[in-house]
Amino acid sequence: MPRLSSIYMKPVVLLERFPYRYVEVGILDNGTKDYRIQKCDAYTNRYMQIDLAMEDFEYTKWLDPDGVPSYVKDTVSRYE
């Protein structure tokens, strides 16, 4: 998990696609922005940290420990 420097701000929501959201929360020790993925917890209705990249929404679902379907094909091929 990346360490945060002393520069920390209120999370800025960059993109929200329920139940996930992508936020910026400050600056890392190396000077780059700290981006994070969060998922809304159904029980508490609060967002929990997922701590990974935000380039691909399907990748976000693939990382989800709850086993959310991701990279689902529209068609199924039959092999003989």
C-alpha cells in the first residue's frame, strides 16, 4: 500500500459508476497524485478502499473480491 505524505485532502470523486468510484486523495511521497478505487459496502452504505489502478472499469470488477462478473463475452463459441 502506498504511503501518504503529509499532504492529504478530502477525497475528490473523479468518476462514479456504482458501486465503484475513483477518487484522488492527495499527493504521494514521490510527488505524484494518489488515485484510489473504492467500492460501496451494501451493509454500511459507505465506500471502502480497493487501492488499485483506474484505467479499465472491467478490470476494477475483476479485482473485486466479491467475484463480480467481468470481461463477459457477448457470444459463446462451441469447440468440437
